[in-house]
Amino acid sequence: MDPTQHQSFTSPEPALTLRYAESTRGTRGPPSAAQWAQYEPLMKELYVVEGRTLADVMEVMKGVHGFEATAKMYKARFKIWGFKKYIRLKNGEDEDLVQLLRENPRTSRQSAAQTGNVLLRSGQLVPQDRLVKHLRRRGGGGGGGGGGGGANIDRHPIIRAIRPPDKIYLPEAVLFQVRSYIRGEWEETVSTAEQLDALREERPVDPACNALAHGVRYAIEQNKLNDALVLMRRAPNALTDLIERRAPNMLHVFFMSLAYFTFGGPLEGPEAAQFLVVVRHLVKYVAVFVAKEQGWPDSHPIRQLLALLASADEKEIYPLATKAWLVICQIWDGMMDKPRSTYTIASWIGYGEFNGFDTLPSDLGNIIELTLEQNAAKYGEFHARTTHTLQMYSMYLTYRDRANGRDPYFNMEIVRVFEDLLRRGPQGLLRADALSWLAKAAKARGDRESAERYMRDLINFLLENALHKNSLARGFMNDLESWFIEWGETQKAVELAEWREMELGAESTA
């Protein structure tokens, strides 16, 4: 479940007494290829788009993200990636662009914010006013270097057909709009962890979309195509409501949902293709809704990125969604001071749970420990932010064990952390996550009694909430039924099936 979601509650707040001995801190060698790949979009944003010096980039990456490498390593990596600060036009492009500028002479007098950006066939995204200045310096036309200044832009151009950008550059265009929206909407008003935590609590995302996304993912993981398709009937309203609310983590939940919808899981062949077509039509529906109902201009980043997604092939949506999800985590992380916001930590944990432990920042464990200690000292052991951070820590330890080839369900330190989390009385999805983990851990260790008890507590909790009842309860009831069959407890399996039908009705049909 999305770790960025929780419900606030109040409880007594005794001093924090439980301390976790195992530390995630430690030294590391040179960055791995996976770490370089993880930070590539952020480095491009800093070095190419914002035009910072290499020294500035190195300082930001080390100070904010704990990423250390030598200047030589950076230069070698930038060369591999093709990072270029300066505009380079291929033969024939100059004339095409001059013609466009001549047909729209006002662009030479407008700012980048008014005119937007131009996507070159080299893959560069260049502010249009900067491109105008570049063409003026070059004399407007093709390779000649004359010094005609601004007058050359009005020189009669060579007529050439305008070729649209190659499809391969669609991801960069989408990511550019993601960065534009988040930075333009929030960068000037949210710069500290406290500000972001308060804002997220004041303007929470609609839980319907989050619950739906996890329900669809769970159905796909269980190879229940009909269940997933039935849930997808609610997706148009859930996603349009998400956008209408304009919560700070709107894009995070949107791209997380698309990733969950399109990852495929055990679906294969025609079933997988069928589901991708459904998702593509969903994206087009949302794009049309935003264009007609939200009153945003054509140049608005949300309209732009939805139009780009709507033009993508259905097989392109998943890699686009996961890449955008990563970039969103990086943007918010880069905007925050230290200690980190509880919510930026939660965003990383959600991303790492789905995409793998090696996609997480190398210093995230250290950051979570420090944030947990500071939240406990500032707010108390039972405060929602402290409990939320403890959940992030328990999940981080789980993913780390799995990445290192260990079974976290047999690591009693992690078990105790989850038991402590449950002891603090969390509500909402925090409680569901803890119960689910403890049930699976007890089953793995052969403790059937505890596994059944935790799972029944989880199911009853989900059935009490209409949103979770419709999205998640069926999947966990299916799990418990399969456990009873595995254990040879056929009567309990029959009773569970009857209970499920009474609460949720017969099996879904698409």
C-alpha cells in the first residue's frame, strides 16, 4: 500500500524508549551503475537545463543526496549520456526553426515562461527565447557565420518541411513537464520538511485513487483479470477527482497508479494486451477531461504531459510512468532541507518497494534513522509523524534484507519493529500494512494461529471501511482461503468462502 498515506490520530505521548540497535549507516565505494542511472534525470536538470557548473552539481549531489564521485567520473558519465549545455543544431534544422520564428515574430520578444521550450531532434529541450538568441548570433540561416544580428531572423528562409520530433524523445518531454509543474507550483512556497509535512496533512490526496491502484495491482498479482477489470471501471472518476483536488502529491499518485496498472505481473499474451488497451483509453479520457473541464491553457504542464501520454503506445506507458515516478521523488527530495520530510521518505519507500531496493538513495537508511529520532524527540512516540516514520523504517529493513538474500520474516528484529508499530495503534493504511506483514511473517515461520489471527484482524479492518472493502478486502480473503486449503483445513476454507460471498457478493465478472 502507498506508504505516503496515513490518517492522523491523537494518543498519549510518553518518551521514546525503544531504540533499534541495527544501523543502516556505513561507508560506500564509488557509485554503482544503478546509482548513476537513478540520478541521471536530476543531474541533467541541474547541469543542462539549469546551466549549473560541474562544481555546483557535485556540491548539490553530495550535500543533498549523499552522492559522491570525482569530477573525472562526472565528466566521463556526462559524455556517455550526451549531456550538452550548448545548443547544437544539425544541418537543415536551422532553416526550419528560422521559418517557424519568422511566422511567429512575437516569440523573439517573449520570455521563456511565455513561449515554452523547443524539443530539438538531438533530444535537447531548449527555452525558445534562448534559441532565438542563438540563431541571432549565428546569423539566422544555415552554416554561415555572418554578423547580421536580429535582422537575419526576418531574412527570407529556405523552405523546408517541418519534421516532428522523433518518438524516442517522448520520455524527456514528459519528464520536462513533470519538473515544470512541481517546481512552478511548489518550489517558492515549500522548501522545508516541516512546510511539506504540514501542507500534505492540510491537503491530502483523495484516498480513493490510492486504494483503487493498490486493489488493481493486487488483483493483477493474483492473476485475477476479471477483478482488475471490474475495479478499473472506477478509475476514470478516481483519476479525475485526483487531478481536481490538486494535492501536492497529485503527480506521485497519478504515475504510481499508472505503473501499478501497467506492470503486467503474471498476465500474459491477449490478457496483458487487453489490459494495456484499457489503460491507454483511460489516459486519453483523463487528457480530454483536463482539456475541457479544468480551464488550464494549452501550455499548462499537466495538459502537456497528459497529451504526450495520450499519444504514447500502450507499451510505452509503463516505462514512462516508472521514470516519472522516480523523477518526482528526486525533485521533492532536492527541494527539502534536512532532516527529510516524512512524506519524501515515504515516497522513496513506495518507489523502492515496487522497483527494487537498489533504486533507493544510498543514504536513505541513515536519513530514516535520523528523522525517526528527531520526530520522536519533537512530537513523542505515539504521534502520527513518528509512527509514519517508524513504518518507513520497518519497510526499509524488509527491502534491505530481501536485497541481501535474507528472509525478513525470520529476522526477529524486524518482527519486533512491526509489532511495535502495531502497538502504537496506527490507523488507516499504516494499520493494514502492519497486519498484512505480520500475518505473512507468522505464516512463513509456521505459526498458523498467529497468521490466521493477524489476517482476520486485517480483513475485519478492511471491511469496516467502504473504500478498502471494495478495493482490497477480496484479495486478502482469497489469500486466507488459499492458506486454509494449503494447511488442509477445508472446513475453514468453506466458511471463509461463504463469509466472502456474504460480504462482497459472488466472484467478479468483467
